[in-house]
Amino acid sequence: MGNFKQAVEKIFQLEGGFQNFPSDTGNYNSIGQLVGTNWGISAPVYENWIGHPPTLLDMKNMPKSVAESIYKSRFWDKIKGDQVNPQYLAEIIFDGAVNHGVSRGVKLLQEVLRINPDGVMGNETLSAISRSNPVQLHDAYKQRRIEFYHGLASSNPSYQAFLNGWINRINSFIATSNPAPIVFIIAAVIWVFSKKKRKRYAYSN
């Protein structure tokens, strides 16, 4: 059974707190105001959650508990994380939903599983996951996401500046139940220092 609390803490470590980079399209509300992102929750996602365009102050003051509730409702529950085992597999699928959007993240997983890529984590996808070797699935999904990042950068030169940050993020995921702390710390440090030169989300229509 996937552990949400453990998974979301890793997302918080990767995403950090408030940032307000003008180049990040996720930092703008629906009326075009630059209000930022907090805890990895973009302005459009927070706007949808609270029902009105957030202000800069709203974004800065977003409680961590609210961000956690959004991650649980809008991402973890959508991928049925509680039903994914082991934990390292649940975490990389969860991160795929956060970073690419739920539908795209699941489609990339389904491509690896060689089933219909409908973007929905249904019974067929869960069954295919349970039949797979978890380490092999984890690493194949990781590689598919890396290929997707490279595809985005190739199709749009403006994404080249974010490619290293995306790759560093995905490389922080390791297929082991008890990853060596130093490995994660190094990956997290690299990710934090790359944040100023990255686009927060990597997805396309």
C-alpha cells in the first residue's frame, strides 16, 4: 500500500516553498497577474481549489496543510496511490502526475505497460502494475519520462533551459525500499540549485 505522507514529503522537498519567476507560466492566475507558486502548487491549480483568482498574498500564505490536501485530492487519489506497491513505485508515478499532469503522467506509464494509454488509472492499469516486476517498471517509467523531457526540449527550444532541472528531478527517484540517504540528499541539492533555471511543469497537449 502506497504511503501518501511519505510520498508528499518528497514532493515538498523537491518543490520547495514560494517562488515567483516571471518565466514560469504556472505563476500566473486567470487574470494575468504574476502571483507565484507555493509548495509546488501552481496559481491555476490553487485558483481552481479556492474558486477565485489568488493574489500574491494568497499564494505566499498558502498553508502547507492546504497544499497537502490538494496533492492528495488532485494527484494521489487520481493515480490511486494507496493501491500501488512498493512505495518507490508509488512515488515515481505520483511525481509523474504532479510534474506532467495526471493524464499525461498516467499515459506515459501505460505506454510502458503496453496497454491502452487513456490517461486514467483504472483497474486495467492497476492490474498491469501488479503483474509487473516493480524495479523494472520503475526504471522503464523513469526512462520513458526522460525521453519525454528530451522530446519537449527538441520540439521547443525554449524548453532547453529547463531540461537539466527535469532530468535532475527524475534522477532523484531510486528503485529501492530504503534508498541511501546520501544519494537522495545529493539529488535534492542538485534539484534545488537548478530551480532558478527550470520550468516547474513538463507536459504538453
